Amino acid sequence: VSGTWRHLTENVNQLAQNLTTQVRAIADVATAVTKGDLTRTIDVETKGEVAELKDNINQMIRNLRETTQKGAEQDWLKTNLARISGMMQGQRDLRQLSRLIMSEVTPVVSAQY
């Protein structure tokens, strides 16, 4: 094969190689996400529809990371509120109750009491 056909064949092979590299990079990150790894992003250089796919998956990862963080914060808040509420039950002395609340809340918010 020579001339135009050779050039055409080389171009097709290069396109196929680039596409394979891009798809493998996307698949690698997608697999990591299915295993819970939200620290990864797709960094391979892409164009066209593959670039759109890459951008959408990267946005999905950012959204999952944000949702996971918000969920962890909500869980932390609910757990601590339930714990403090449980400690407050049965407390009748306002002074003792305030000390109890201060001793529990102060370390949580990194303050000094």
C-alpha cells in the first residue's frame, strides 16, 4: 500500500488508537467510581462526543462527591444531636444542664470552655 491509501490507512489506525486510549481512560475512571472511588477524574484529551461523555462523567463524579459529603455532614449532625438530646433527658437543674451541654458541644465545635 502506497501513496493516498497508505496515508488513509495510517490516519484510520491513528484515529482507532486515539479512540481506544480515550475509551480505556473513561472506563478506568468509571470502574473506580463503581467501587466508591470518587477522587478520580477523566484527564485524557478528547474531542466531540467523547469529550461530551468525559465532561458529563466528570460532572457526575463531582455531584456524587458533593452529595456524599452532604450526607456525611447530615449523619454527623443527627448523631450528635441525638446523643446530646439523650443526655439532656431527665436533667432538671438548669445550671447542671448548661454545663452538660457546654462540655459536650465545646469539643465538637473546637471551642474553649
